Amino acid sequence: MTKQNININQDYKYGFITDIENIRAPKGLSEQSIKFISDIKKEPKWMLDWRLKAFERFKNLEEPNWQKPKYPKINYQDLYYYSAPKSLSDKPKSLDEVDPKLIETYNKLGIPLQEQKKLSGVAVDAVFDSISVATTYKDELTKKGIIFCSISEAIQKHSDLVKKYLGSVIPISDHYFATLNSAVFTDGSFVYIPPNVRCPMELSTYFRINASETGQFERTLIIADKGSYVSYLEGCTAPIRNEKQLHVANVELVALDDAEIKYSTVQNWYPGDKDGVGGIYNFVTKRGVCRGRNSKISWTQVETGSAITWKYPSCILQGDNSIGEFYSIAITNNHQKADTGTKMIHLGKNTKSKIISKGISAGKADNTYRGLVDIGRKALNSRNYTQCDSLLMGNKCGAHTIPYIKNKNSSSIAEHEATTSKINEEQLFYCNQRGLNQEESVSLIVNGFCKEVLQQLPMEFAVEAQKLVSISLEGSVG
Amino acid sequence: MLEIKNLQVSINNKSILKGLNLSIKPGELHAIMGPNGSGKSTLANVLSGKGGYKISGKLNFEGKDLKEITIEERAKKGIFLAFQYPLEIPGVNTNIFLKTSLNSIRKARGEKEMDTLSFLKLLKEKSSELGIDENFLSRQLNVGFSGGEKKKNEILQMKILDPNFSILDETDSGLDIDALKVIANGVNSSRNKKKSFLVITHYQRLLNYIKPDFVHVLSDGKIVKSGCSELAEELEKTGYKKTN
């Protein structure tokens, strides 16, 4: 996921010194580079046409700039949109060659050695523990008719499903970044759960073969057919790099009648260093549609990484009685910036949505919750409950809450609660007096603050997320 | 155990303690009484290490200069403060907080960390000893607790952490008679030859249940009078004014 390194504002001269062992698309965004991607993935013609259509639309779109965190202009012609996995010889040969700071973080998280290697892009043998594990799971999933593979594989093997649903939630021309992704996406996950099947395990990218080299332009599509259930986990960790990297992903979820999708993210992309050098621009479009009656989509996100996080995992509640949920923790430290929240679009009758957002700001960081609750004219008897809590640490950070609420019928109710608090010196004193040091105390208080969201995560993920929360805030209270 | 000599404390250039002397030996229970604003809580805060104060004078605990060590190191050395206003920490379960606290102190003492089962057993034992309803232990720390519950929780923490030196900062304020007995019982059952206490209070009432070895009157930043437990009764009758 991390090796396909796209350099922004890279000096031309150096940009041309290309490693011969690398297969790269021609530099810049063009029909030629899109064809190159489609070609190398052996995509059918309809897929290429789809991409080109997106590219045509993209040309006429303007980059949005209404968000709170501003960033220097990106030169989209100065990027590589496809770079094949570097050959094994290019990778760090062992963990000794990887930045020790990163290893330290992995150790704190308790990530097993094998996985550490995978995360930091160390070349590993073909016989890799998790591959056999993944294969075992794959057999079990196949028996139940569940499809879980890369989107590239799905385009070739399950083109009917992909054709039907790809772009059905995030249309090609949706907005600037989504359209860019539609034109140049490289890989991602595909999940299909057949009717009345309850997926017996948490699906995660970690257990998917080929997962180790997913592009910066991911595309994920999850379809839960009638009466099915799936829980999907997405974890992102990136090594430290000095240049800003752009990450533009699209995730589409479709839940049919009585189906439920639970989508959990722990995002720990490299946030940049203490002075704001480097880090990921995480501009992601995530949207789910509750297309059927009584369906449910639940987003849970723990955002601790990235220099700029800009995303609004959303639910379109189309089916009657459908439910949308959004649980979010966004932590920003040092120079990190986040503008995140959700959109709950109520279209069907008796639809319900719940938004719980916890924003934590430390250092010189800036954290914005931005959310839309839109209850349509025909969405009678619908309900929304929103709770946004912000926690500030220190006096150089910022927290902002920008809710948009549109209620277009009189039988529906939207509630919004918001609090902003500072981490309390007295609370810290209390914890210290009970023998906890500063970091343990902060971690305890912050994890308590985030509890309602952490509880939504699957067990193993929750433990990792709790540790991440602590690590992200280390040294922020002095 | 505790040796305080000529302790001068100020905050924002305002002098609060003005040359306080106090010596507490192992096994002793000292009560400090005094009117509002005499510096009682400041003394408790300074002993436990709260920041923001300018401090001079001698402040030794078991031969170590307390001024040199942090709040949590003091806690690990066995100084415990029962807070006048115990803090609420939303989202953190009372028993998890206590277990984390106990284990960090045990670690510092060179003892093995306690596993969940043994901890819950200890917790059950101590809370029934104090007559505390176990139910509130699974609630968020002090969140929605009544005043009495908060204070009882402080004493329960004291029992669990088993400190050598406990400071009770107006733990008796605002308590009904039953809760007061729970507090007194918690202190009395902990008293032994090694453990010392500093009980800060406004009223003599608590001292009907807890028998102090010494009573001191703090006024305008200084101890103006010391005596044995009869002094407290005298104060109750005459008020603080006479001592000046």
C-alpha cells in the first residue's frame, strides 16, 4: 500500500531518473496514462471506457477549496499514476534498514514481526504466514458464496457485479477527487455477500492476498445482498517519508433489503514530523447506500494519521426503516489538520441516523467536524441524533464544529449536541496522584473521552486503536 | 516520616503558607483545623505535588526532599491524597482506573502486577469492609456520583492502594452521618504503627469518630496552636477567632 510512492512537487530533473526495474505509467494525467493502467491490468474495454469517461468529466471540474485545511497547489501533471511494485531487490532487506522510529511505533502497537515487515515494505518470502491463513479463510468464504478479492480481479472475474454497482453510489462525475479516482484507480477491495449469508469473520485487507501493494488511488466496493451481514476492517499505516503524498480513495457500500454493513477504519498514515514536513494528504470519498428496506450501514473511523484528513463517510438512507451510523475519532497533533464528518441523507420513511464524533486536538493542530443531516420531504418520521465532542490539549490548537441540518418534513426530528472542553489540569493531577505518569493519564482520559466510539470497533482492532490514540498524543501535554 | 520546616508557599505572588512547621511520625494521626482560606488545602496540594506553587523551606518525606520529585513519584512512595472535590473522568470505569493505579504503584514497589481476578477479589473485600455498594465500581469514575459516593470512593481507593501517608482534604464536608461513619471506619481500620494520616477538616464532628493524636490550628498560613484531641472540642465551642 505504501510502496507506490507519488512525489508531489518533485523536481523534474530527479523525476526523470527512473529505476529501470520500475514499471511506471507515463508521467502526468492523460488518456495515455489511463490506457496504460487499464492495459497493464488487462481490463475489459468497458472498464477503460468508464475510466476515460471519468477523465473527460475531470477535465471540466474545479478543485474544491471550501475546506478548512488549505494546502499548496498540487500539480497533477507532475505525478505518476501507476507505479508497479518495485522488485524485491529494491526493498529494504530487513527491518534493520527501516526507520527505527517506525519500528518503535510498531512495537508499541504490538504488531507481530512478520506483519511489521509487511507494513514497512520489507521484502518477504513468497511463503508468508498470513498467505496460508488467507487461503484457509478464502476456502471457507468461497463455500458460503462470498466473494472477497481485489477490485482488479473482480473486474475480470465478476464483471457483471462490478458493472452493476461500480459508480452506483459515487457517480463518475461526483466531485473532483472522486472523479480523479474513477479515472486512475489502481486497486482496492471487492466484497460480495450473497443473500441471507452472515459473513463468518471480519474481513480485512490484511487477509487478502495481493493486499500488500495497493495503490494510492484505491477503489473499494462492498455489496451486501438481501438479508446478509458483513463487517469490514481497513487499517492503514504508512512509513515515514519526507515528501507529501496524495491518497485519493473511493469506497462504495451497497446494502440491499435487511442487509447490514459495518465498516471500520483505523487510519494511521504518516502525519508528517513535528514541524509539519511530509505526511499524507488523505482525501477520501466514502459513501454507502442503504438501498433496501430495513438495511443498515455503520461507519466507524479512528483517524490518527495523515497531514490532512479530508473525508465524510456518508449514508444515503434510501430504503424505508434503514439506519445509518457514524462513529468517529479524529486526533490531530503537531501540524496535522482534519476536516471530517459525515452526511446522512434521509430519503426513505422511518429512517434513523446517529452521529457520534470525537475530535481531539493537540499541538498546533486544527480539527473540524463538518456534517450534513438532510431529511427529505418524503422521509416521514425520521430521526437523527448527533453528538460532537471536541477536546483541546494546550492552547495552540483549534476545534470547529460545522453542522448543516436540513429537515424538510414536520414529522421528523434532528437533534444536535456539541461540547468543547479542554483537557483538565485537575483531572491530570488526580490521575498523577494515583501513581499514573503524564502519558498514562492523558491516554486514560482521552480513551475515556473516545469510549463510545472505541466500543464500536471489533475487539482486536479496539485494542490497537486504544494504543494508537495514546501514541498519537505522546508528548502533547508537557 | 514527614518533616516540614518553615514552609513558605505562594501562588501568583500571593503568600499562602507563611512558615509552617509540622512533624509527623509513623503511626500518628494529625488533624489540621482552621477557618476558610487559612491554607489547609494548599498544604494538601503542596504535599502531593500539585504544580503552580512557589515553595521554599524544608519538605522531607522519609528522608527525601519532596520538592525534588513529581506527583506520581510521591504517590508511588506512598503519599495518598483523598480529594476534597474528586474529579470526574468520563468513559473510564472506576474499577479499571483503580486497577491501573494499583498496578503502577505495585510496580514501583517492586511487586508483581495484580491480575484482574485477584484485583476484583480485593475490591470486593475492601468495599464490603467499608459497606460500599459494589455497583458503583462499574460506573464511570465519579460521573453522576453523589457527593457522599465520591468521598466514599476516595476512601476505598485509599484502602486499595494502601499508602503509608494519607492526606484527607475535608473528606467529611457535606456528608451525612452514615457516610461519615464509613469514612471514619475506613481510616480507623487502616491505622497501625507504620501508617500516618493528616486529616484536614473544618469541623470537630469527624473527630468524634476518628481519634487524632494531635490537633493543629492553622490560621493565616501558620500553625498557631497545637494540642491533643481536646483542642478540637475546645475549638468547636469557642470558634477559631480566639486562637488568634
